[in-house]
Amino acid sequence: MTPPPDKSAPPIRAVRIEAKCPGCSKPGTAQYRPFCSKRCADIDLGRWLKESYRVPTEEGPEDADSEGETGRNGVSGQDR
Ligand SMILES: [Zn+2]
């Protein structure tokens, strides 16, 4: 005798993603998920871009010109 398939598994349901607006903690809307409005999305995006633009390079590559030629004279493998 074969027992009937166990149907105790929970039904697959669409998981509702609760997204809170990172700006004001309000429930986000589907249009501007996870933000609640375009304003909050813009604010966050602007902040994100600002941090992304921060490049930790302050010194220009102008002084690296004379240093690039040093060590080019140490080639002595094909002498013969
Ligand atoms: Zn918001």
C-alpha cells in the first residue's frame, strides 16, 4: 500500500517584501521602491552619487614622470 502524498507543505505564496523608505522610514511604494516617493529616492541617490564620486586621489601624476625612467638601464640579459 502506498500512502498518499503528504500535503502538509505550506502553500507557496508570494513573499511580500516590506521595504521601508531609507529616508523617512515610511513604507515604500511600488513605484519608487524601496522609497516612499521620488523625493526620497532623489535624496538617497544624490547622497550615494556623492560618496561614489569621492576619489582618494589627491596628488596628480605629474611628478611620476621622472621616476618612470629610472630602472630602465638595468637590462643586461641579451648581451651576447
Ligand atoms: Zn521617504
